[in-house]
Amino acid sequence: MSSAPNVSRVSSDGVAWLASAAPFPRSTLALWQDRPDAPVVLPCGTVFDVVSAPVVFGRRMLDRLWDEGAGSGPVAVFRGRMLLFAALGTAQRLPSLLDWEEWGSQRAREVPPLLCHGTGDAVTVPALTCEDSAGTARWVVAPETRRPWLPGPEVLLWAAVRAARAAVRISIFPPADQDANVYDVSRRR
């Protein structure tokens, strides 16, 4: 069981922080004041970067961050992807760190690709109220302060590697022959 906080609603300071990423923060605040249930597209690379992972693997990463590490910044789920808000520069640095760890190699095929969003990219953030009846967009860890701690590339690499090790079981035995006859010998006398 993860010790990650379960903050489902964005605080007023968190709203101000998210809006500060928009090109026109006051317009974004006005939109959210009129429609707090509206998701909004925000640019990356000015206030935060975002690392996107498939939701199950992203949850494993989040658990590692909270159970074995320093915790996380804001985290959202949007359309089957977990969005981990990260420090500026993470989108530029993390791919080279993943390459160094041979993330895309033959032996790591079971590990999903991570998408890094930085300068020039944008992400859709869930509504402030998290009243998405379909469950496709919600905050897992909602922003609570005007200056949240955001993990950097090394911290996210650490979480991804640990989550991958937990997800991929490595065996020294070759895979079983699916056409072989198998007999239960444990009951013989």
C-alpha cells in the first residue's frame, strides 16, 4: 500500500501555480472560475515538465517515489496515461539517462516507453474538481502550493528503474516449451 497522499481537489494555491504555466494566467484563472470542471491544456517547459507513462507502470513509479523515495510532485491521470509533473529540464535530460540504462534494449522490451514533455509541448490537465464521471481524467496528487517540489530526471529515472525491476521477473531458466507433455510427479510414491 502506497503512502502517497490522495488529494483529489486542487487548492487555491495549486490553481495559481497551474495557471502560472499558461501564456495568459489571468484568462486561465477566469476560465477555471467559470468552469472548474473543465480540463485545460497547459504548456510545458516554463513552470514544469511532465513525464507520461502508461497508468499501471506510472502507478508503480509513484509507489516507488512515495514508499522508497522523496515523494512526488503533482500527479494526474488523463486518458490512460499517468502524468508526473517534474522539474524543468527533465524532459531534455531523462531520455539520455534512460538510454544509458538501456531502457529500449532487447532485454527491457517489457518496460513501457516514457514520454517526456518539455519546452514546446503541452499537456491536458484534469479539471480542478475531479468530477469526471468517466474516470479518464483526475488528480492522483493534486497541487497544493504555489511552489510544489518537483522531482528531477535522476529521481524519476530511479523510480522507473525500480518499478521496472518489480514488474519484470528475470529467470535464469529458458521459457517452457508450450508443446511439451508435462506430468505432475509430486504425487508419486
